[in-house]
Amino acid sequence: MSRDRATLSESETVVRYRLEAGEVDWEIAPGRTVRGYGFNGQVPGPILEAKQGVPLEIEFTNRLPEPTVIHWHGLRIPAATDGTEVVQRPVQPEETFTYRFTPPDAGTFWYHPHANETEQLEKGLYGALIVRAADELALDGEKILVFDDLRVDKSGQIAKFGGLMDRHSGREGNVRLINGTSEPEFTIAAEQIERWRIVNASSARYVRLSLGGLPFQIIGTDGGFIEAPVMAEEVLLAPGDRVELAVGPFEKEGDVLGIDDLPYYRGTGKKGVERFGTIRIAKRLASTARVPARLREIAPLVSGTASVTRTVKLGFKMSLRRGFDFVIDGEPHHHDEPVNVGELQVWDVVNTTQIDHPFHLHGFFFQVLEIDGKKPAWRSLEDVINVPPKATVRIAWYPDDRPGMWMYHCHILEHHAAGMMAHFEVKRP
């Protein structure tokens, strides 16, 4: 088993892992090392592989010089295990805490801190979590790619944190990383089709992903498979987002294609094409891959006209103490009204600002009904959706019987820290 897939123990009844957070010397490129944070001495942390419906235990020890907690991003688990300071006492230095839950959904998820996350995540504290179904789709191969960007200073170390520009725009880096390495090269055999699971772990960067401008098939998003494959030449991943692709077949052995971030204007400045890595087409191999024409059925939560149950306004306002705050319904770190188990929620998420915000709902998947009055290109289950400037995104979600305190927030980490987040309770009526 490779160094980044180290299972502590596994049986028919439980899968167990041991995670340890600590300071690491992170080699971002040959001969280029920064001092950062990591899980089990590496960045990203180990790939945690779980089984749908099988209990999972993660024994976590904090060797950092500061408290932390682990948020299991996208997983529909009990509130007490969601891993935020609202539902869990922070794990102090040298303490151990065991997370126990049963993942109900197959898909691509990830784990990261939810305490001082603007610094801890930027320093390298994140990893992928894959939940596999009993009838897992197997193509010719699989890659798990965690995208990130890192800001380094003139000395080659992680640049200092803070400042009004980062607070306003979010922290984008000057080094682009896949799986903790700057601009790595991957190989795929000519004629083969691989399943690529991609996580955007960046603090603020939107990745408008292109693979040499060639087509691929989108087969899944945050909550697992979409209903049917969608052919595309690019896909936008907001911070916190995931996507699953069927990549290939490529024809010409020896070709080198860019894994590129195309220009995307999110209201905070423009950039050109930036490279995250490359794909080298290796020697031709026969393919046994078959991408089904129908991947799953997703029952619509709303048919016909939806009655909106809540409007969530993402905003910005000046502050005498801090210069400005990002707010929800006019309030930084908003305390929202509770929702009842079993009562369908239809929310209008309204962006009143001039910049994009990726809206993330903890613990529940939602369906996107409309983006500024237009239906999405496909039906899917999401926990992150980008809300463009001055736009409204209508979502529907169902609070099942997992009462407790939850949150939603902008997944640009600096916006979250600056106030664009809210707590609310799911309660039994």
C-alpha cells in the first residue's frame, strides 16, 4: 500500500485510520521546501478510503502548536461529528480525539480544519476522502487530484497572512499545486479512459479546468454521480468543489497536454492561462472501460413552481473596527432561524456584492433549481455552488433526521473568517 493510503485496520464491520497533524517540511518541487502543516507528515494528507454504509473511525492526534478540528467536507453525518468549533471542543495540542461515523453516500469528499482555517489549510492541512460503492464504476485507471495554490515570499517560505486585500479578495497563491507538488506530470495510456476525482482545496482560487482543450466527460460532482455523462472541454471548480471526470481516450503516444486553469474573472482582477500540471500520453494499451449512458436517477425535490422558504443574502458592509465585514443578512457570523426535520427547504441565495462567492452548506446535499432564473445544465447533488455577482441561486434541500447545529458559509476562507457564515439548528418539530 502506498505511503498516502495507509489503513490502520479494516474488517467487515469497521474501517479505521489514524491521523496525526503536525509541522512538516513540505517539498513543493525538487529542491524547494517550505515549512508547513501536514497530516501524517505529508501534504496532502493520506487518501482515506471508506465504504458506503460501513462505519469509519479516525483516531486523530493533534501535534500542532495550536488547537484544531477536522471538518469532513460533504459528508452527510451526524452534527456532533461535523468537525467545527460550534459542535466540537477544539482538539488541543497533544490531545487525541476519535471521529466515528458511517458514510451514507459514495463519492469524492475531503477533510480539512475548521479552526483558524485561513492559515491551517493554506499551510497544507487537507486531504481526500473517497467513499466507494459496492458496485463501484471501474474504468481503465483512477487518479485522485487535489488542486491547491500556495503563496510563497521572496525567501521561498509561506508568505505572511492577513492584510485588507486578502480579507477582501481571498488569498490566491503564486505556486500552483496538484497533490502538494508544483506542476507535476501525469501519464495516461493512449486509448484508455480513466476516472479522475478532483478536489479544489484552494483558499480562494477558482479553477476553470482545461485538459489541453480536449473533451472529457463530467460524470460526478459534490454528491457523487450526476444522472448521465456530460461532454465538455472545461469545467469550473469553485473553492471547496469537487468533480469527477472520465478522461480519454487520447490518440497520439508522446503528446504532452496542459492541465490548465483558464482565465476566470470573479470580480477581483484578471489573470491569463496558468498551468497546474501536464499529461503525457504513454504507450497505447487496450481499453476495457465503459462509461454508462445512465449513471443514476436523482429524484427532483421540487416539481413545478417552488415556494421559497428562506432568502439568504450574501453581503458586504463597512466596519469602524475592521475596515469592512462580509455579512449574511446584514450580520457577520449570522445566527439564522432553525429548520425542522422533514420540512423541505427552498432557499434563494442572493449575492448582493460585486464578486463571486462559493456557497457551502454543511452536512446536507442540495439540488440547484435555478441560477438567475435559468435551470442548470444537469441535475445533481451539491454542497458547494458558486453564486455570481448580483445573482440569485435557488436551491432545494431536505433536512433529514440529523438534528443539531449546522452552518453555511462562503468557501473563500478569508470571506468566511471576515463574517460571511451562519449557524442554524436542525430540530425535530
